[in-house]
Amino acid sequence: MNDVWIDLLDPDESALAAAIPVEVHRTAFERLLAVPRHDDDPRPRLEAHGDYLFGVLVVPLFRPEEGHVAYQEIDLLVTRERMVTVCKTPPGATAYSVAAARAAACDHRVSPGKALYLLYDDVAEAFLSLVDAFDDDIDDLEDHVEEWPAARVRERISRLRHDLLHVRRVLTPTRDAARQVVDDRLELDGGGELFPHDVELHFADAYDKLLRATDGLDLSRDLLAGVRDYHQAQVANDQNEVMKRLTVVASVLLLPTFIVGLYGMNVKGVPEYRWADGYEWAWALIVVTTLLQVIYFRRKRWI
């Protein structure tokens, strides 16, 4: 009875053929052997094909040491007698283990439909854990948004936004596939149900967890948008301070420039031209007007 769930890690063609209990379409067989990819292909799904169920699950795993989300593809084939899962190691990452869920299925001698629920529930828990990791990362970003360089903050916000978007693209079809089982829209041909009523109720629990994960992702996105808006406001405020200081400098230089231009005019009748201390008078006037402006701007707290 332990053969109710066979788990394979990166199998070759002969190992996969030996584990599959029924004749499957060549396309499904090639999908089971396909090399995992980084983009949005394949999308999670569950499909009934006569006497077997073919499915693809994608589990996002947060890698804090690598600073990004790794995507673990799990392909599966379920009959009334057995479930076969094919775990594919993500490039440059550690494979996601389904050993705990498989052990629970074997220990309790569950049906293949119930084993699929246990796998789905494990995936749903992975999504919830990922949402918690996102929230912790956003909290850390919010705590240091005023301390870190602007380039680092922008890079962190961009990475988180990218990860949230891609996780949402994986989560939505995963949730929709669970809904198919809950609504009794997914069954095998012939006699005997793969998903009896009690298993459908269990799938409803997994579906609720995926709904909570969806709500959590929406909240994380809103929190990240708040941090982004605060950072943009901070950058704008810093730019305003720079412009204010440049305006003060221009204003301080305006009066001395005016005085120099006034006495630089080549006209007759200016009394100061005939003064013995006219040069000193011009310098004194420039210094006094500059000091008065500096005092005024300091009282306004512009400098």
C-alpha cells in the first residue's frame, strides 16, 4: 500500500515509465520529462484524461540567502490506484521535498485522491509561508528606507514587486484547479470516484488556504506600494531641499551682483566715484547686504 504515492526526483525516461501504472499520451509523458524553466511556462493545472489525471503544480520558495524566489515544478499523474509525482530541481536551487506529505499519505493508507489533497495542502502551506516571508521583507525595507541608499531601496522595491507579480501568476491557476475538485468538475472516466465527497471537503480547506494566500499577496502589494510612495515622497522632499539651497545661494549672490553692476556702469554723476573710500564702501555694502540675507534665511530655516 506504500505504492499509493511514488515520488521521483529528476527521473530519466526508464524510471518514469516503470512508475507510471497506465498508458499515457506522449505529450503528457514528455511534459513529465521536460526540463524546468524560469518563466511563466508551465502554468499550474489539473486535467482529466480518461482513466488518469495529469497535473502541474509550481511551488514558489523564498530564498533569503539568494534574494529571490525559486520556482519548483511538480508534475503529477493520478489514477484510482496510484499517484506519481515528478519533482524537478530548479536551476541553481534546492529541490522542494514532498517527503512529509508522502509519509503522511503512506502511514494513513489514503486513496490517491486523498494523497493529491495532502500534496495540495502542502503547496498551499508553502504559499502562506511565502506571504509571511514577503511581509517580513517589506517590514525590513520599511525600517531601513531612510537609511539605505536610494539605489538600493529602488532595487529592493523592484525585486519584491517582480516576485509578487510572478507568485500571483502561479497562485491564481493553482487556486482555480483546486476549485475544480471542490465543484466536482474533475473526475476520471469509468466507475469509482477519484474524489469522493470527503476528499472534496478536504480540497475546500486547501482552497481556503489558497484564498488566504491571495488576500495576503494583495496586502503585501499594498504595503509595498506604501513603502514605494513614501520613498518617492522622501526623494521629492530631498530634491526640494536641494532646490531651496540653490535658490538661497542665487538670492545671496543677487544683491552683490546688483551692486557690482550698479557701480560698474560707465555714467557720470555717481557721488561714490569721487569718494576716497569708495572701494571700501562698495565692499562694506556687499558684505552687509549678504550678512542680512544670510540671517534672514537662517531665521526662516531655509539654510
